[in-house]
Amino acid sequence: MFGYLLSCYWCSGIWSAIFIGLAFLYIPNISMPIIFVLSIAGAASIIETFVGVGIRSVDFLSSKLGK
């Protein structure tokens, strides 16, 4: 059952958010560096998604224009 909860990205995100939120409420000094690292990783993921979409768009348009 635990493996099933980890196979779904949305489920994993909800459980992680609950655990990190509770950790921040009860032990903020320990959880703050973890939250900081995860927030940087999330921002990098968002930037990588936008860059990847832009690269695929340029490749698609280049193939249609014959360049």
C-alpha cells in the first residue's frame, strides 16, 4: 500500500507537503534548510520546463521552415 502512494506524483507531493509542513511547525530550525533546498530544486525544475518547451518549439519551427 505504501508503494502505491509513492507511485502517484500527486499523492507523493501531498504526503511530502504534509510532512514538511508539520516538520516546519514542530522543528523549524531543522526543516528550514530542507525547505530551502527543495524550493531551489522546484524553481530549477520550472525553469527547465520552460526552456525545454522553448527548445522543442524552435526545433519544430525550424523543421517546418526547412532550415
